[in-house]
Amino acid sequence: MDVNSNIKKEDGLGSNADVLTLPKTRYRTNNNLLYGIDVLLNCTVFTGLNMLFWTVTTALFDYYIYPTDTYLSNWSSTIGGATCMLILSVSQESLLYRISRDNARVYLIASRLYGYLTACSGILFTRGVTNIYDMYDGTSSESAIYSILIGYIPLLLLGCTRNLVAPPVCSGQDSEKSYFVVEGYFRSSTRQKFNFLLDHIFSIVVVDALVVITWRGISNLAANQISPEDPKLAAFTICYYGYLVILLCFALQYPFFHISTSSQERHLTKLITEDVFVTMSAFASIFLWKGLWEVFNIYIVQGNDVSVLWGLNIGAYLLAAVLNISCGLFEPSVDRDGSYENGDGVLFPIHYLSCPHNKVEKLKEE
């Protein structure tokens, strides 16, 4: 059986959350208040948990992985992270059938442990690729611009720009589909073992690496251009502009939704519309992450003992698991541009409290 055959993404900008299927009359419910609360939660609590986990985990890797040898540390991080991601990806079918959902306690512990290892592996790989690029090409603005071009253009040609998005413009609740299911770029069947392996190698070595390179470029460009002489001022200024553009993206998603739905028969127009909006949203979220990263580094990571960092690492993940949003810490699957229908490609899957498609159905009926 192909574990990927049952996956049907319908939640907008790259989410593994379950789709809520409600009676049609429920779609007419006014959900604006709950949706507004969801947006607020995503922009504050959920994104904050993501950043806390990422910053302290990266600091722990800095502490443990050859701290006195930059070259060995960076390459070990890249190779180790890629290897762990590959092992977790190709073992998904075996784990899916060995860990029975009948035993709820065992499944809960195993699935959250799998999610924790996946997130740590992704962070390890991100750390390695980012630092290797910085090590060989420096952190100048020119290097950052080249990094954006080298990363973004291939992603655009591969149809993978959606993989650049991050909270707060994408989120979702944990579900059975959040664990032990990792989709590669070519969507290879698990029954074709060799093709499945090559698919996930390509997804990690090419797609994920290009995503990291793009993120690295935008982050370094922001750091170089906004108050580089004052790290604290720079961090809060970057956060301010990040939130400003993200709020603009939230306001624009429904106009873009109408353009996308009216272009269903014109695939190229639909694809360009969604790519433009997704790119703007992704760049805004990366910008925000850079600002929050610096804020967390300055006020939480720096000066704290390694035992405190471990406590924050485990505490952040446990809290994310309790809130049922741990799958949002790192998304290992490769998302494809143009794979969504009926305008879902430009709608943010922000539905922690609200039904994800109330607004969509309301707009369609109008």
C-alpha cells in the first residue's frame, strides 16, 4: 500500500492539518471573530514557539558540534542533518504500520518523538547549509542577493516556491497525517523502493537546500541593510516591517483568491497569480523570522547556561505538542506550486479555532 496515496492537501499554503468536513449549512456561519483570534495566535504564540525552538536548538548544536572547528562543525551539521532527514523519510511506511493507532498512548509518544527528531534534523541541516554558505562566500549584501537568486529562481522553475512559507502565514493542527507521512518532490510510491529513495534524496539535497539558501540570503540582506550598527534596534525594526507586510498579505489574500478562482481554466494565469502572492508572503515571513531570531538570541539564548537551553528546547516542543501544533515546527514534505484548486493556493491555512473553509465557501457562494 502506498502511504502517500491517501494524502490530499486542501488546506492552502502547505499544511498537513486535517480538513474539517462540516454540513453545508455550517459554512454560512460567521467566523470572522474566531478567524481573527487564529491570526493573532499565529502571529504571536505559535510563531513565538517556533522561533524559541529554532533558536535554542541551533544554539545547542553550536555548543555540541565541534565548537572549536567551524569547518568540521558546518559540514557535520549538513551531512548529519540530511542523513537523519533521509532516514526519517524513507522509514515512514515501516513506522506507519508498526506503530498501531489502536494503542493511543504508544502512538502519541512515538508520533511526537518522530516529530521532534524531524524538527531537530531539519534545523541541523538548515544550520549547516547556512553556515557553509557564509563560510565560503561571506555575509555581505552582494552575497545575500546572489544567494536569493541562486535559491529562488531554481525553486520557481521547479514549482516549489510554496516551500519558502513559514508561520505565521501557514499553520495547522497535528493529526494522523502530520506524522510518518513525508511527500517527496516526485510523489514516488513507497512500493517503488529505489525511486522512492532517489525522490527523497533529491527533495533534501536540492529542494530543501535551495529553500535554506533563499532564506539565508533574505536574512543576511535584512541584517546588512537595517541598522547593522545596533543589533537590538535592527531586530525590532525587522520585526516591525515583517509584521507590517504580513498583515498586508492577510488583507490581500481574498482579492488574490478571487483572481485565482476566476483563472481556473487558465492554468498559467492561476500559477503566476499564486506564485506572486506566495512569494510575497514567504519573503515577509522570512523577514519576520530574522527579526524574531535576533530578538530571541539577544534576550534568551545569549548568556544562558546549556541546561537552560535544554529546558527551553524540550519545554517549547512539549508546549507545541500540548497545543497540537508541533507539526508546524518543521515541514519535511515538499509542496508543489499549482497543486491546489478553487483558490486554496492563496489562502492561509490559519484555522486553530475557526473552520478552515467557512470563509472560502462564503466567498464562493457570493
